[in-house]
Amino acid sequence: MRISLFLLVFCAFIKVQAQDDFSAVFNNINTEVQRNSKAYINLKNATESIGHRLTGSANGEKAEEYAYKLLASYGYDVKFQPFEVESWSRLTNETKIGGNKDSLIKITSVTLAHSPVKANVIAEMVDLGNGLEEDYKRDAGNVKGKIALVFLGVLPGSPEGTPTLHRSEKAAIAAQYGASGIVIINGVKGGVLLTGTASVTGKLITIPAVCIGLENGMRIKEKLKNQKQFASLNMTNFSGVIKARNVIATLKGTDLPNEKIVVGGHLDSWDLATGAIDNGIGSFAIIDMARTYKTLKLENKRTVEFVLFMGEEQGLLGSKAYVEAAKHLNTLDQIKFMLNYDMTNDPKGFATSRIEMKDLFASWGSQIAKIDTGFKNMFYSGAWLHSDHQPFMLQGIPIGGGTGGNLPNNSGPYYHSDGDVFKLVDEQELKNTVRYSAMLVYGLANTPVLPVERQSEGVIKDFLKENNLEIPLKIAGEWRW
């Protein structure tokens, strides 16, 4: 009996493995992308003809149209998914800092998104270190009415295991403890200024927030050890409700058309540069995955949706709108997996929120590694926030993407800055993102059985706690338990 049972299990295993031998298709994908990928030239054309892709701007609208036309030209049924956003853009900004209120010195800075429409604050500064809640508690309430100075990431020399919070979460804590403004020090050498949202909700915050360069910030920190420092934050910004559009291209499944694999990434960028890295390399890789599928006339058991989200930089607005629309239509259960490509470059393996996917990912990865030994078949399982996978993950939908790759040409320090330009893009590494990811999409869309289901409310709660996401989600007002 035991031998018979073993044979049954073994035969079933062999059958599944045989069904998941996608080597022939993977080889075709590899050849097509290596020879004919359009991701690099399409991204180059977009950066040159459009510029930045700020949601709600004229450039943002041009980007939506550009992506729509590209996907339609490949033969897709493409649609816009409109949604309303509270558009924000900077107008004027002046930051002054010094030891005397009457003789402040102008400091180069950039306004962080969703700062008030108008602000003119002059107040004493207080060094809040990493900007964590424990830093404010340790300060015994002395920040009230003052301007908080905090480090963007984790200060060198901080205790091991010090949490890293998003700039928006640090701004929310500062406002909660009564600060009248917040100055965030970027951690990149050379005076690089970083923009981004300081709002956990995508709506206006109550205090002005600016980013200053590392060298200026560390000098101010040193001065605060021995003498008072004051800051003047004077700014005007625009905010108003406008419409933006996600772009969705659908490839209908043959056998399981009501089961859906969503392949998404954000098309929008900030306005300081052209967003070539954040997130041109992700969104234009997705467009080229879609092109590859049509060129090879690939069919899938499950439906695949290639989705370009807008509004990610202002608070995941496009992906939240997508999930809300699915909830309204009662179709969330149809989404079996969501892959997110945000600054993904030259992946060496696959990441997912669900450890149950390890064997399947490893199986497909081994087939890819035979095609190209540069793919190391790495695997990561866990949970993370602050990109378009988040709204899906919070609904219990399995998420994933590429892992293990490095950004090209030391471009990491220039994300969200005026240095995020096309010359940083590496053509072959972008091709690698397209071909490995298209293979992953094919596997998810065609494996007979996915070993994961949408999590229930209780399981989601425990899962997020296990991954240390309860505190940041509470700060963001997204902890519903």
C-alpha cells in the first residue's frame, strides 16, 4: 500500500513537472527579446519627446497616450481606466537656516510633495535623528512648534536593527508630535536633492516638508549640538483635483479566462527629471513584455493584464483605484497573482510574498538558467510596502516580481532627483528584465495549478505582523484590524 501511494504521488509529481516544462517557449521569448526588444528605444523616445511624466500634468497625459498607442500598435485591446487624483506640483520654495532669526542663510532644498499650498514658517530647529517615534518620545515633547530635522534613511552609527521608515511616515510622525515643519536630510553625497511625497494618504499634509543635501544637513546637525539653529520654510504649491488614467492591455486566457495575472508598474514619474530609472525601466519593460507576447503569438491558460499605473508617486493612487474598481465589481478573487515592476533591473531571481511559490519559481528559474547562466535563480519571500503591489497585497492577493539585480550605472542615488535621466539606462540589462519577466509571466499564466489562494482577513493580519508592517501601516492609516 505504501509503495502504491508513493508511486501515485511520484507519478503526479512527474506529471506536474512535465506540464511545467516551458523550455521551448522560454527559448523563443529569449531569442525574440535579445534580437528585437523595443524597450530601450521606446523609453529613449519617451524621455526625449515627453520629458517627465508627472501625474495630472500635460506631460502625464502625453505619457498615458504614448503607452496606449504603443500597446494598441502591438494588437492589444487597450483601455484607459480613469480616476481622480489630487494633483500636486511645486511653485516656489525658499529655505533659510542659521543661528540667528534675523540673519538666516539660504540653503538649497526641494519641496516634498503634498506640502501645504502656502506656508511661511520660521521656528527653532530640533534634531530628531532618524525621525522615529522613539526619537520624539525621547525628546520629551520639545518638538512642539519647532521644525524637525531628520535623516531620510538610517543614520550611520544607529543601533543594529533600527527601523527604516518612508519619508511620508516620518513627516506624519513629526506632524503628530506638533512640529511646525520638517527638514529631511538626503543620504546621498554631492548635494543631491531627492523629491517624493511626504504624505501617507496622497492628500495635502499640514506642515511644510523639504529635503536638503547630505553635506548641509550634517553641518546643521553638528551646529545643533552646541547652539540653537532656526529655519525659515517659505513655499507655495499647487493642488487640485484632476483626472489621470491607468493604461490596461488585456490578453484573454484560453482555458481559465476568469483567472487573471496582473503585470503592473507605474508609468508616472516626478518632475525634476525624466524618470528613466523610476520608473521608465519598469514600465517600458512591461510594454515590451506585451509586445513580445503578441509577436510570438503566445497563448495563456489564464488572462494576463499588462497595467501601467499613474499616480504611484503621489501615494499609489492608480493601483488603489484599480483595486477599488475590482472590489466594486466583485472581481478581486479573479486576480490570482500580481507582479510589480518598480525600478526592477536585470533580475537574478524572483521575489514573492508567498513562500508556497518557492518550488514553482525554482523550477522555472532552473529552465531560465540553462538559457542564460547570468540568471542565478535566486528566491526571496517576504512583504514590503510603498509601491503598486501594496494595495493588492493588503487584499490578500499573492504578489511578486524580479529580485537580485542592481540598478544600472550607479543610478540608485539619483532616484527622485534631477539626475534620473536616460543615459543611466543599460540596454542589455533592460532586455534581461523583459525576457526573464516575460518567462515568469508565462509560467504563472500557464501552470495547471497555482499553490496559492487569496488570503482571508485573519491570515492577512498575521502575515503583515510577521513581516513587521503593522507600525508603518498604522502610521499610514491603512491598518484596518
